[in-house]
Amino acid sequence: MQTDEEQIRNLVATWMAATKAGDVDTVLGLMAEDVIFLVAGRPPMRKSEYAAAAWQQAQHGAPSFDGTSTIQEIKVVGDWAFMWAELTVIATPADGAPPMKRAGHTLTVFKKEQGKWLLARDANLLTPVCAPDKNQ
């Protein structure tokens, strides 16, 4: 049987794989119903808003996604856990526009519901990564 930490690491790996595959249903299934996403410069986003944006994007030439999540720490306290990670995401628009790369840290809170870990809160501190100027 997997430890809580192993289950959370598996959730993160599943999230990344499902995102790369464009599998919106799987990603939504990894979230608590009361999930909240915090991103700088935007109001908090709830699951319904996330789902609506993901489905709209999937239906209108969704970009492809790639990336890595390097977990730095996971702490489990009863039915709650927190994790911070280094995350890199590359979104390649379907229309041939140049890929957009963002990188930084995330702070994520998970909660265990009916024996299953779910993402409950996520603070995303990703910023754009600019390509180095070839003239320098």
C-alpha cells in the first residue's frame, strides 16, 4: 500500500500526464469540489471556472502543454497535506504561434476525502521565461 506521500506524488504525476494529454476529465477528478486556485493578478478561481475555461479551450484549438513539476517538500498532517514544487509549463498554441514558457514555484494544499487525496488549494507563482537575447 502506498504511503500518503506516494499517493500525493502519484496525483501530481497523473495531473501532469493528463494535462499533457488534454484529458480535462482526469484533471477535474483530481480536485476537491471547493478547490481554489490563486494566481497573481487574477481573482481566485474555483473548480467551475477552471472547468469552463478548460472545456472552452479544448473545444477551440487548445494549445499543447508540456512541463515538469519537481517536488521539493511534502508534509502530511492528518487528512491535510501541503507541498511546494518547482514547476515549468510550456504552452504551444495550436495556431503555430511561438511556445510560451512559464516557470516558478507552487504551494499546494491537498485534503483526503473518502481515502483519496485531492487538490484543495493551489498558489501558482509562475512567471514568463524569456528566451535569451542572441545579440548579447
